[in-house]
Amino acid sequence: MGKRYYLLLSAYLTSSIGNWVYRITLPLLVLHQTGSALSTSLVYVVEYVPFLLLSLPGGVWADRWNRRSILIGGDLAAALLASALAVLVIAGTTHLWPILLAAFLLGCVDPVYHPAFQSLLPDIVAKEKLGKANGWLQSGDNLMVMLGPAVAGGAIALFGYGTTVTFNACTFFVSAGAILLIGKVGSPGQDRTVRSSILKDIGEAGKYIVKKNKALLAGSLIFTGTNFATWIVQANFVFYLTTYRHLNSTVLGVVIGCQGVGALVGAALAGRLNERFDSGRIIIVTTAIAGCTTLILIPLRDPVLIGLDWALLFSCASINVVTWFTMRQKIVPGNLLGRVVASTRMLAFASIPLAALLGGVLESNFHNIYLIMVVSGVVRLGIAALAWFSPLRGDSRASETTKEGPAPSPVGEQTS
């Protein structure tokens, strides 16, 4: 798939392990300082609020500006913010607000970064190789998901929170360097001589999603519901493992790292599944399996069994992600892709802050994580049942063959 794709893959993997290190480190740090499930869940709330604020502008910028430059700027901004957080932690701050502020600002990078990243990929990879390219990216990310929590747990135990956050900052500097080496890549935004308002650009993407591609709209709404079901549990998962199961940071990191093992298997299976089955049906069936897997988690007590169940849950999630990204890249015109990625992602992520906050409130008031797991599992199963009657089932493959507008011309190294 060419040198430029492998540089992009290297940058993605480097920043991914850094992301997972701080996603484990910050909740553990807040829990260590406060002992509160609600305070810990607030970390997730402030990390995902920026998706509601910046996803749509981020999509417009990805279609207007040079996407490679956005990625480099995003990595450098994340590196500087993580460095500032490391200084605060090493200085021994005992206040919660600086940590939440740092988490919020770091969260502001991703909704700008992700549309540019997803829109850059079709510029350097041929359309027929997008499924494979996304599968490799997801497999690599899942490997980092597996290693990141274990690395974070071990690093915290051996070196403390400050050194662990410093390592996170270094990964973003390395990622920026790798993207810089990709060289010049064409951007749709560079070819647009007439610049409309941001609101008009957002409206153009919204009209495409709502009126021209019902399968895309249905998929976005499904992910809105499943993200709610995921995060009402995941925002409490660190608290659950430390308080209910009494695991130390090292074992906790290994258990959470099991999601990377499952997700790696899911990414490996996704390509073959997408060759044999309709994209919409894959998403619906794996959503139902994830609902059952969540309910199975309730009676488990052994860390090994919890890790295996968590791995199966994220295997389903990984299949969903690869299927959804590939479907979206194939059916959306190149000049709209950044805004459509941002719009559908914002819609899907809109439920995460509410779910994280609600999960923390429920645990703080009722002290019953198992009730939260029941809610999560039932919501997933209900969404799968409703989705079976939605335009996503059976229509997604047809949409791939009726893509409107010119396909982006891959300019990366490839064989025809």
C-alpha cells in the first residue's frame, strides 16, 4: 500500500499507545486522589464534551485545509498539553480542576484530528484496498489497546504517574515526525476556490446524511445508542475493578488490556466478514452479541474470566468499527468525506458524556455496578432489534454501488 501509508500507520500506532496510557493514568490518578466514582467518571465526561463542540467545525476544516498539516498540528498540540500535565503531576498538584482541564484540552484535539485522518486515508490508498488498510489500522490500534493499559499499569507501579504522563507526551512528538515524513498530499480543500460559511458547509453534509443516505443516518443513530451502553459501564470499569474486585494497578492494566486482544481478533475477522456479508447486518448482529456479553459479565468474579468476557465485547466493537469506517469511506463523495465523518461521529459520540456522568451518579447513589451492567446489556439488545428494521439492514451494500460524486483519486504509492 506504499511508503506513505506505512508512515501514517506508524504515526497512528505511536499516538495510540500514548492515548491508552493517559486514558488509564488519568482515571487512576483521580481515583487515587479522591476515592470517588463520580469524580473518576468526570474525567470521561470532560474528555468527550469537546466532540459535541468541535466535531462539526473539525469536519469543515478537514475538507477546507491541508489534512496532513492538521494532523501534524494536532499531534504537536497534544504533545505540549501532555507535557504541561506531566509538569502538574510531577509538581504534586492535589487539586482536581487542573487535571480535568488538561483532560478537556487533550479531548479537544481528537474531534479535529479524526476527520482529517479518516479523509486523508483515501488520498493515499486505492479504494479497493481501503478495507485492508482500515483493518491494519484497527489491528494495530487494538494491539496498542492490549499493550497500553498493561504498560500504563506497570509504569505507574514502577515509576509513578508523572513519568507515565511524560511518556505519553513523547509519543505525540514521534507521531508528528512520522506524518511530516509523508510529504505533500493533495487535499480537497486546496482545490476549493469559493469558501462558503461553516454553517453552510455543515448543512451540506447534514442534507447528504439525512436525505440522500438513510443507511448512513441509521448507522450513526445505532452508534449513538451503543456508545451510551458502552460508556455507562466503561466510565465505571476502573472503579469496578479496583473497588469491587480489589485488583492492583498491574492486574487492572492486564484485565483492561484484554480488550486489545479481543479487538485485535475482531479486526482480523472484519475483512473476511465484510467480503461475505452485508455491512449493515454485520453491525446489527455484533451489537446483539455485545449485549449478551455485557450481561454475562454480571456473575463473573475471577479476573481471568472478566478479561475474557471484556475481550469478546471489544472483539464485537472492533468488527463494528472496521465495517463502519470502510462503508463510510466507500459511499461518501471525497469532497464531503471530512464533514460526513465529523457529523456522523458527533452524532454517535453525543451520548458518551451523558452516559459517563449517569454511570458515575448511579454508582455513587446506589452502589450497584451490576444494575448499570443490566441497563447496558438491555439497551444493546434493544438497539439491535430496532436496527434490524432500519435502512441499515440490506441497504448499505447497495449504497456502495450508488456513490454520488467523484471518488477521490489516490495519490499514494500503489499497484493498479
